[in-house]
Amino acid sequence: MPVRLTLDRKPIADPAIWKFLNDDLPGDMKDYPIQIFVLLNDPQVLRKLWNEYKPEILPRYIEKCPGRRPSLWWDFSAPQVRVSWPGVSELSEPRQKISGFCFLPWDNGKSLKPRYFKGVPVVSGVFDIYDINDPAYFESEAQYLKRHGLLSKVEAEQLNNDAFQPVSFLDVMLERRKLRLY
């Protein structure tokens, strides 16, 4: 049965795609339907889907998880910064690193395109180096949204001080593992 979103948009017939757009898929890759793998390999289609359904997804997500945003918001709607990597002129602005150690190849001027999950550098295991004894901490999603003026007054009133505390990259990577394949 199709998920009816609005009268002026075509409904998404596949519940798995709707769940993916809402960060609501299971973390185990073997449980992902093939349609999700197809989407992940076509960022243009993924961006189009996100932009089309963002008006329905974002308010529901914010109501459910104030001070946070779905992962596709970070990919396609977060504030942009100008960069100078081959074939890339803008990237979503990452969250600020607060403390701890992390070496990322693009910090050293290498020509690798940065990859982020919800504004935190993605650990590839090849070039990135984090110190488990001094883990990197980044600003929270709520703090990032506040810094950019993207946290509504109603949303901010629902949050306690913990929502604005720095978060360990380890916690963000665990969340990524639950939501994403890449």
C-alpha cells in the first residue's frame, strides 16, 4: 500500500525507500532491500527524492528528534562551505571539532575529497587516524543548528543542556553504522 504524502506529490510506493529517507531502516545491510543500494549509487536521484519529500520529512523528524536532523539533511540541506577539491566546489559544512585527536588526509592538503556523516568526518580506516585514548569530540547537532540559526525557539525549548554537549566521534560512527552502508 503506497505511503500517501500529499495530494500534489506522487506517493512513494515502496515503504523501504520512505523509511530510508526518514533514517528508519534497520542497521544490518543484509536487511536492506535492493532499491536502497540503487539509491545509494545515484546521488542525483537521492538528492531529488530528498528535495521533493523534505517538506514532509523534516517537520516530522524534528518533532520526533528535536535538535537533530536526518542524515540526508546533512548531505543535501546543511549549510555549505566553499572548497577546492577536483570536481567539488561546495560541501556541507562540518561540525566543529572541540577536542581530541584526529588526523584526516584532507587536513594535510592531500587531494582526497572529505566524507562526512552528519557533519563528522567519516572514518575510512585507511588514511584517517583517531586516537582511542584521546578521541575527537565534535559539537552536537543541536549546537551546530544553534550556531547556524537553524534551531527554532520551540525546538530549543524542548532540549536540555545535554543536547548541546560535545559528542564523541565514536558515538557518531556507531550511529552511522546503524543507518548507512557508506
